[in-house]
Amino acid sequence: MTRSIRTTRALALSSGALVALLALSACGSRTDDEASSTSAASCVKTDGDSIKIGFLNSLSGTMAISEQTVRDALDLAAEEINAAGGVLDKKLEIVAEDGASEPTVFAEKAEKLIKSDCVAAVFGGWTSSSRKAMLPVFESNKSLLFYPVQYEGLEASPNIFYTGATTNQQIIPAMDYLKEQGVTKVFLVGSDYVFPRTANKEIIAYSEANGIEIVGEEYAPLGHTDFSTIVTKLKGSGAEAVFNTLNGDSNVAFFKEYKNVGLTAETTPVVSVSIAEEEVGGIGVDNIVGQLTAWNYYQTVESPQNATFVKAFKAKYGDDRVTSDPMEAAYTSLYLWKGMVEKAKSFDVADVQAAADGVTFDAPEGTVTVNGDNHHIAKTALIGKIDADGLIYPVWESDGPIDPDPFLEGYDWAEGLS
């Protein structure tokens, strides 16, 4: 049965209750328009020559290593759009906030942007904890969040557009790749919050159906820096590969310890789903060269659109800077919102939602198209290998864009996960 955000039950948890439950539950949710039925009238002002939008990213705390780059890409997109005349002849006025790597702060700042700053849409968030904390805020206020990062799936909201990968566009292709390489024993390591725990439930279900043994499953708090115990377990587990869902600067400590105990990319490769080009530099190329990543975009993607994007980014921020998947998805999200608004000829949330289906953008990753039912986009899966130059080069790709299936309805082994 096909399900969509138009036919599923409303989220009943308040923002505060949801944040409190994040540590206890890794389940996704399906929501519908009745969740926002009590919202106050929008205060967005459209009668001037500009329109306000919000950027909400962690510029401090453990996630700043990743989220600052997303902010940079959003700034570039806004600058380009304004230089080309804006959106419906209105220049974008940016209201920026720091989520400080804390889900409760993200929820508070989202409410401020919507109610006090009167923005037409918000762009940002990284961890699933931050997204789940913000979700009821956007639904109850009938506002829009554009979320740019790959995530665990099992969610669709009428008030969120997901421009990063969902499960069947990243995690499943990564497991397919390991299976193709003959891997039969996998060790799971991740940060202790929603995305890694839910992703690992999906990986375990996949593995049980595909003859792969999970030989270890370990979690560490966000920001954790002592991986001696976990890496010792990994080394003794007999793992042929590692699936890594650590986020933020914990990756630095993990890979240093991994190298210290003599593990190598040749003997026990690590597939990471939250390490992109920017993080490679922070971890240290020597600590991670030869390791694998699963994304939908790399700086090394060959296309005219990507060449233009990389050139513009380096011109703005310096030749030493690199581009990455979350940055590209954030950059793309602003252009998709622009396309929706211009198709609707309106900044009104309901009009934008109604116009979303089929909106396309020739993104640096390739042409992307919005699915109006689940608010995700079709994306090509890429497995990449980290090179000594600090860049990631594709070693495998899917046969074209993969339609988003956030609830894994096309996979028999996933029955019951959502």
C-alpha cells in the first residue's frame, strides 16, 4: 500500500515531550496537515521589496565542524539568487541563528524565526535529533523547514522538505556495495542518538535477509573522544568491514584510535555516511585515506553544473575550501524552494506545498525532482573512496536517480520497521 504525508496520522507529541523522548525512541513518524491545525496566522510580510528566510545551523558545539560548511553553501545560494533578481522580484533577507548542536536550541530558534522574525521558510538542521525537535514547531506553526542532510528515513512531514538522502538512497546502496564485495561480517559503530540507532536497525534487518552477520554494535555520545574500548572490541570481532554512523568531531578520535591499533582500510574498511570532504581535513587525511563513504554528491562529480558550483564556492571562500554532499544539498534546497515559490506564484506555505510536486533543479549532483507525496527528492547513490589529496572519488554508482522510499515500502525485509 502506498502511503504519503497526505494520508497519515498526526504527530501528537509536543516539542518538549519529543525532545525528552529522543533518547528512548529511534522510530520515525508520519504526520499530516491536522498536526498544524491550531497554528496562528502567518506573520510573513510580502508587501515589500524583500522576503525574510531563516538559516539555522550549528556554528558552535560538536556539530560545528560539519554545519558551518552548510551555512556557507546557503549563503552562496542566497547571494546568487539575489544577484539574479531574487524570488518573485523580492531580494532574500537572511535571518541567521546558531543551533549550538543542541536539539532544544534548534526548536527554540526555529520558533523565534517563525514567530518573531516572520521568515517564509527555514533552511538547516543536521542531526536527526535536531530535526525531530523542530518538526512539531514547524507543523504547529504551518511553516516550512528545508532539511539538507542524509537521514534514517521512516519519516515524512508536510512541513519538511528533505533534500538529503533517505535510507534507500544511501544506507541500502552502501550495504549492497559491501555485499557485492563479498563482505559477510560487519561491525556497527555510531553516535548515540536517533539517526545511528534507527539506521542500524535497518542495517540489521537488511543483513538478516542477505546473509551478513553483525559482529558488534557500539554507540558513543555525541562529542565522545575516547574510543579505546570500542576499537578494541572492533579489532577482536572478526569484522570484515565497519559501518560508521558517528557524527561530528567524534570521528577524529575514532579514526585515530582505529589507526593506532593497526587496523587499515585494506584489511577492515570503514564505510561512513556522515564524513564528507570537509570532515576529511578535520580528521586528518593520513588517518582516513582509502576509507569508503556513501553519499549522493562529491566535489569530484563531473558535470557542467558541478564545475560551476565548485568554481563559485572557491571564489567566495578560497581555493583551499572543498565542497561536500550536505553543502550541495543545502545549496540545492534554496533553489528548490525558489522553484516552488515561482511555480506557485506565492510565498504562502499551502501554495508552496501544493506546487512542490515535480519541481526540478539542475543541481551539481545532477537533475533532482521533488516528490510531492513524501517531500523527498530522487537522488543517485555514490560510493566513494577517500584519496591522499583529501578528495573523495566515486568507485560505484547506482543506475540513475533512485526514487525516495523513506518508509522502505519496497523492501520485504523492512516490514515492521516503521
